[in-house]
Amino acid sequence: MSMKKQGFIPAKFAGIVFAFYMSGLMALLMSCVLVAVNTGVGGNYLVRVFGSYVVAFPIAFICVALLRPFVMKLVDWTIKK
């Protein structure tokens, strides 16, 4: 018998949880790339990435949370039914 892990956040918050995870991952990846492009990967790279991420994550979260309904509508209009 396999046991699945159960979530702990109610389903009605799925959109916010999606925005949290998506913005967190995107902000981290973008911080890694932009810090490397602008200042290189040398000395204190991870410290600089973290500094960038601390600024980028809240902005990304707000943007994803606000734009999610619009993007879902674009997807709906784009996908053939």
C-alpha cells in the first residue's frame, strides 16, 4: 500500500500557491543569469545572486499573482478546443 503525501493548504488557494512557486523559481533563475551576465560568476557570486533574488522575488510574486487570470484567458483563447 503506497501512501501519498497530502497537501496542507486548501484548494481554494491554488492560484496563490502557483504564483508563489512560479515566481520563486523564475526570480531565482533570472537572478542567476542576470548577475552572471552583469558582474560575472567570480567572487561572491551566490551572495550577489541572493541579494538580487531578495529584490526580485516579491516583485515577481506580485506580477504573477496579478497577471495569472489574464494569462489564463490568453491560454484559453490560444488553445484549440
